[in-house]
Amino acid sequence: MRWAPPPASESARPATRPLRLSAAAPRGGEGGGFKKGARHRGTLSQLSTSVNSYWRNRGRKKLRGGGWSWLMSMAQVCCDSATPAAAAVVGPEAEARARARAERRRRAGEAGRWKHAPAAVAAAGTTAEAAAATRKRRVEAGELLVARKHGAASVTGRRREMEDAVSVREAFVAPADAGDTADGAAGGRCDFYGVFDGHGCSHVAEACRDRMHELLAEELVAGDGDNASSSSPREPAAWTSAMERCFARMDAEVTSSGGRAASAASASCRCDAHKCDHVGSTAVVAVVEERRVVVGHCGDSRAVLCRGDGAPPVALSSDHKPDRPDEQERIESAGGRVIFWEGARVLGVLAMSRAIGDGYLKPYVSSVPEVSVTDLADGDECLILASDGLWDVVSNEAACEVARACLRRGREKWCAEAAALLTKLALARRSADNVSVVVVDLRRKKH
């Protein structure tokens, strides 16, 4: 079959995919050239020289007549479509894209970067000694809390909004056996630590941060009043009862009036008034005594105990996921369903089966916590509380190894260093959520 040249006019030629041309030198030859599959970004005269050089170096004849004019017209179309591509978007859309690029660059530069800021006032309710030992460094990307017994770090990461909250309250309530502690110190140690991972908005997590320790202290004092004749440490059953009543009261506060009361009390809340009951938060709280750790949690935030002497870490909480067999059975017995939509979700919406708030998903999403009381051993090193922004990308073993590495450096503020390093590790592993970490020193020796 004889070859026929393509039509000379652009309107008459068939609608085919334009040929991509390039001014790169051909393989095995000298000078400019073109190749298929690459886009040419030069002028039309440069393209003509490249095409001529290509055929000359290949030992073939130049294109002539209609074939040459058709090839050059195709090259002109290719150049015209490629050169002004960046200027095709104008007006408000171009401005919006520029703002989005600037925001992505800003977040990428801030992620995991810590800056020293002026010392801030310690959390309300702490003693003067605790205030002197506690220092906060606030940055645009997050917050770093430095103290002798603990350290906390919280960063926004790759999310647009910060919905996590961290609570650290030293000596928030007197121990039940304050007058007869094992080490002879009056009052002993009874500190409160909490990590709250909000979803939908931040006002529920902030309410938990501001109120959870107060509610728990009230419930503990009320329980101690019922057993005023006893000076022994609180029993595990007493801790479980106090935690359950505390979580129930906290849930009632944030869901009252459709969640609008908690929303109005938060300065950073941006959700609509009719969607306040669509907001909730996970909660993992730990009360550290001299010889025990009490953990209560609902949701997928986690508490991990780092043992000494090379022992494996101990998870003090189990994530409340909808596809966990007992949780799925509870949801279905209440009339709900677990739907797999980018993972297991309650009614196809929420990726956790227990949380504080989320009034529109009651009773399928419960606020009843699971409580564990763990006796501490002499070799225990630290306790790690964190949101799922860390645990989604870092295992329990890896987190404890990071904490041990900071401990071995022998610095006084190693807890804060471990918390900051864990947040940076989560960001380096491409965590897509807010990351909040609290590290508590459990060593018994004086330091």
C-alpha cells in the first residue's frame, strides 16, 4: 500500500492525539533532535532545527511537501498547548490555588519543628512547686510541656485543625492513704494525665481537658467519704466505679442541649450550632500513684507501660474499634450496625465504638470506660499516653525503645525529649492525624 501524505489544512486532518516532541539530542547522534513521548518547550524555529538534525543524523531524507507542513502544524499545536499552561487559570481560582500552595508549604515547614517561647504559667490547680518545675513552650505547630516527672508534646501535623487536647494535673487529689505512704512522704503521689482526641471539632476534647480531672477528684472524694473509716489504698472496684461515674458526667455535660453548651464555652469552636451533637472525643486518662497506675479509656487512644530489664511493653488499654468482636456484638445488640467504609465504622460514620459526646450515635457509641489497675514494679521506667496519630504508625515496642533511648542519655528532662521525638517520628512516618503524646517517669529513685 502506498503512503499518502496527511491533509495539508488543519481543519481537514483527522482528530488524532498530538505528537509530543522534544529538543533533546537523539541517541547516537549530535546536536538537537526530537523523540516521541516527551513535550517540547522551545520555539517553533528551534523545533524545526531539531527535526532537521534528527533526520540528518539518522541518515534519512528531510520531510518535504505536505508531510513537513503537517508535522510542523502538529508541533505548533503541541507548543501552543504546553507553553501557556501555567497561565490558563486566572482570577479567584488562581488565587485560591496560590493560597493552598502557600498553606501546604507553611504546614510542611512547621511540622515537627519546635521553637523556644517565653515561659508560660503552669496549669491551673497545681502547687507553687509544681509551677516552678513545669514549663510550657508554645509554638504555632503545637505545644511542648517540660517538667521533672513528665513531658508532653502535641502537634497539628497534616490536619487543617488541631482537635487533640492534653491534660497534666499534678497532685490533683490526695491519696486515700495520705498519712501512711510506703516511702514515708506525706501525701504520696497522685497525678492525673489525659489525652483526648476530638473528631468533628475540638470543643469536646477541650471540655474534657478542663473538667475531667475535677470530676474524677469529686467522685474519688465522694467515694472516700462513704468509706471514711478505712485508711487503706483505694480498691480496684472503687477506682472502676469512680472512673465510670466521671466519664458519665463528662458525657452528660458535653451532650447537654445538643452539645451547644460545650460549644459555647470553647473559644476555638467553629462548628455549626445544629451539628454540635456530631462532635465527640476519645479519652485515655491515667492516675499515677506511688505503686499503682489506674487507666480509664474509651476510644482508640492508648496507654502503654514500658517495663525495665528488657521486658516487653504492656498495653494498659485496648482500642475500642467497631470490628472488635465484643464491641461489634454490643453495637448490634443495641440495634446498630458496623459498616465497612474505609474501615469498620459505626453506622458507616464513626471509626471507634466508644467516645465521649457523639449524641447522634447514642446508644451505639458508648461512653462507658474500660478501667485497669496495674501494680508497678521496681524496674518500670515510664508510661506513654498518646492519640491514634502516633499508634497508627508506631508500634508499642518502637515507642518504648524511643523512650528508653532518651532515658539512657541521662538528661533531667528526658520525658519531654521522648514526647517530642515520638511526635516527630509519627510525622516522619506520614501520620495523617494530630499527634499528642504524654510520657510519665515511673522510676522510684529520687532524681
